Amino acid sequence: MLPIYPYDTSRLWDHFSAQQLGINSFELLDKAGIAIAQQLRKHLDGNTLVVFIAGKGNNGGDAIRAATYLIKWGYNAIVWSVLPQKTPSLENSRCADEFKLLFADRWFENIEIDNLSQLPKSTIIVDGILGTGYKGVLDESTTVLIKKINSSGLRCWSIDIPSGLHETSFNRDDEVIIAEKTFTVESPKICFLFPEFEKYVGEIEIVRIGLSEEFITTNPPWAYFIANNEKPSLKKRSKFAHKGLFGHLLLYAGSTGKAGAAILAADAALSIGCGKVTVHTPFNCVLPIQICIPEAMVEADSNLNYWSETSNLSNVTMACGPGLGNENESLQALETLLAQQTNSLLLDADALNLLARNKTLLKKLPANSILTPHALEFDRLTTKHATFLSRLDRARAFAKDYRVFVVLKNAYTFICCPDGTMYVNGTGCPGMAKAGSGDVLTGMIGGLLAKGLSPLEATLQGVWYHGKAGEIATQKKGQESVLARDIIRAIPDALAAHF
């Protein structure tokens, strides 16, 4: 897992790492420069002109150093040094001096930015103007520079963070570089994780430079990022294993017209390895569930159309919500369930909408229960939020106040824990934005919970494998055509994935 720190703490991380490695700040910057160059070269051929636009801070130093290595390796790169009104950092000055000593004919200062229009259309701009340390209001010359780059029609890649972008807020569009890719050092920046910033950041590539892990143990991060290639390990099954060892999930799901949600959740639970699944569902949903997923057992509610009563089953793990509907009788059934239940349970979809109708029930949630809302469902539980960051702050407080896990679903899904810790999941893709995907996640987390995983581990693994299965399904069918059932069919490949 990668720690995500705010800027001030990340600077301390840099300094601590340099001391621990026995190197100075320039040598640490050099490590970043060569790592960035190595990542850039994966996307370059030997002919494309790469123009590094370097400011006067350490972000500009990274750019100059990366350009130095690319030229040494035979790539066609030049450096444009900008912001002459600024005083360069000591590291930046050293990078510039060494570059000019080696490649004086590839160093340009105070060039009219309008000259961008004279560059070949295949040119790639590498933005090293401003880094994470930038705060405040841009001066006019920097605003003009960024505006000209954005309107040049050339591809632009940013080092560490698009210039002009703050950690948690941004200026007008013409004050922020709009990057096609961002090569961020060591771990994602906070702003990368929110939909409001997507247009500026583009595709994110993480460049590791080996900062100290010891620092992390004594400086809890803002969040832990679980990368796309950090596959959770599954316990190997014994040769003598039987279904009773892998749990029994009781799933309250389905209503007339929404039997599909119950089918998807039950199928997903079994596909992630749950030993047995019983679906408690209205009578009208029994036949379609038994036809579509014969491996699941079905318990019929006395009501024909919607959930109205709790089950008598014992020694089961419970998940509740997919396709339940929003009837008054269902709300009463949820009240009964919460009054009966002392073990943690999983609530999603309509179970959350029912909770939103009677928020006094939140205090009755068993400790360490798991709630899996998307943004709108969470807003119904709490209040409307103007930004995703404000919603996330509320979710962290909500998890602590009610002693639950909140899985706030998004492109990057956030797992907020009762102790205040937060995880960010790095798997998933836009192809999963389709009805039923959330029901699949409910089944997967519920199945893992039933298998005996802790609520935290069931959540982390369920979210990661759900996203990875979605990626695999999208590779096979394309973003537009993926269905929720395709995610389920891709679970075996996700479980078998190697990195």
C-alpha cells in the first residue's frame, strides 16, 4: 500500500528519506529525475520532440534532470526554462548548470511561448512549471504561460502534479495545466482522487523512488492507496475442505421487478468462494432466482412483492439491500433486523435508502457493519455535498461516529474505517458504470465476510477484486458493452491474476 500525505508531510517524508539514505536533497532529486525519465521513455520513440518546460522550483529541477537522462539515452529532448522573475531553488540551479554544461544547445531561456505553434504537431510538452509546493494566486505571466500551453494543441504530460493545481482546490481552467498524463512521484496526490480534478490530471502513472517506509510507521498518512497490482492473497483451500468451512451468507434482496439484483449478488457471493448462499426474497422473485442461479437456496418472504419479515436462519452472515424496494413494510423489517442483530452486517442499495428514511436507526447499527453507498445514497443518509472532498470528510466522520465501515463507491473507492483509517482502492474502470455493478460488489464483500474474513479484510479484498474483475471484463467486451454479469464471469480471472 502507498501512503498518501498532504504536501507539508510529504516534504518531511522526503527529508527523512534523504537522511536515512545518507544522501543530500540534490541526490534525492536526482533519484526522482532518473525514475521519471525511465517512466517517460516507455511512451516515447527516438524521434518525437520532447519539450521540458521547467520552472524555478524542485518540480522544474525534476524536469531538467529527467531531460538530462533522456538526452543521454538518445532521445530528442530540449529544456525551456521559464519564470525568469522567480529565484531558482539551489537544487534547480545545480540541475540547470549541469544540463547547460552537457547540452548547451538544448537549453533555451525566456523564449516567447507563442513559439509553441511552430513546433511539430507530434511534440510532447512536459510540464515542470509548478509543483505541489505551489500555493496562492498565480501571477499574470504564469497564467499566460499555462493558457498558451493548454491552447497549443500539443500533448502535455505533467511531472508530479499539473501546474496550478492545489491539493484540494483549483483555480480557473486557464490557470491549471490540462495534462494528458501525470507522472506523480511515489504516491498519488490527494486531488487526483476526486472527479472534480479529472480533466486536469489525465492518466496517472506512479513513479516510485524508494522513500522511507520507516517514516510511515510513525506518521500515519491521510490515506493508504491500494494499487492496481497489489493483489490481496487468498488462503489456499485444504484438500479436505467442504462447503461448511466457507460460510453461509443470508442475503435479503429482491422485489417485484428487481429479482435481477438478488441474482447478481448471490452469484457474485458464490463466485468469490462463499460456501452457501440463501436468498430471502418476496415470493414473486423465487422462481427467477432458482432458475438463474440454482446453486443458491431461496427462502420466500410471506409477501408477494417486497421484503416484509426477517429470517429464522441462525449462524449466518447477513447482507441486505439489493433490489429491496422502499416500502413501509420493508422499513419495518429493517428495524426488526437491526433490533435482532448483534454481529456486523452488510447494508447496500435500498437498505441504505430505508435507513435514510429513519436515521434514528443509524444508532442501532451493529459495530463494524459495512455500508456501501454511492455518492447519492450517502448524501441521502447525511446531507447534500458540494464537492467529493466534503462528502469524503463526512464519510470519515460518519464511520467513526457510528463505528462502521463506509465504502464510498467512486472511480477510486474509499474505505473509511471506524478507527479513522482510510484506504483508497486503485482497481476499476469506467466500463463498470452500469446498473447491477453495486449488487455484484455486495455479493463479493458479503461472500468474503461469510468465509470468515474480518470486516476490514472482506471489504478491502471485495473492492479490489470487484475492480479487477471489471477491468478484465472491459478488456474483453469494451467499456460500453460490459454488463454486471460480465464482472461476475471475470471473477475467476481476477482471482488468478499475476503481477
